[in-house]
Amino acid sequence: MEDRDPEQDEQLKSEIWKSLYEFFLDEHERHLESVAEFGVSPGDLKALMRLDPGRREPMRALADMWRCDASTVTWIVDRLEKQGLVERQAHETDRRVKVVVLSQRGRQLRTQVFDRFYQPPAALSDLSHADLKTLHRLSIQLRPR
């Protein structure tokens, strides 16, 4: 049984998190550059990715999901709608409520972006098979429960 030093564990956790966070930030920048050709801003892209195909989301629910106020949702949805990526529709039971749904073009763009985002980063190619298996096991343990 190994002796655990809480101070060393905290230092190690900090170093791991710093490395992972910097890696994710670099990958995020790479993703933003790779999707610039699609003609959407990073904010619009984030909103687009949070919309589920086939779901009709009320504007108020989007404000909660995106953690912003209703006027910001209106502004974002206006831009996405002008690009033909979303449509506003009346709520099925309360016509005062507007819902947002991905258009066909929005669903296609979302699929293209996810396909690109889920391509493994080149840095993973530098790892051995054993390291990849270890990273896989650990990454599964880190998933939210």
C-alpha cells in the first residue's frame, strides 16, 4: 500500500489540470479556425452546437441553457435565422411562446462541425498503444456521472 501525501497529490492534480486545460484550449482554438469557413461566429457556433436536432426549444429555455438573458438569445437566434440555420415557430400549446428549431441547413452544418470536432488531435498519434489504453480508461473515469 502506498503512502499518500495530500500536499503532493494537490500539486500533481494542479499540474495535470493545467496540462489538460492548456491542451483543450489549444484544441478549441484549432477547432474555431477549422470551422471559420462555415461563416458563423464562435458564439453562434456554440449556440448551434447546443441545439438538438428535432427538438423545439422555447426561447426562455435557450436563455437558461446558454446562461444569458432573453435579449441575447433573441440577438443570437436572429443571426442564426438570417443564415438559414434555425427557424422560429409557434409553441404547439401556447402561441405566445416562440420555439427555435434547427433548419435542415442547420442540422447539416451541426453534423459537419461535430464530425470535424470529433477527429482526434494529432497529439494522440504520438502516444503508444499502452498509453492510449491508459488515457482511455482514465478519461472514462473522468466523465460526469
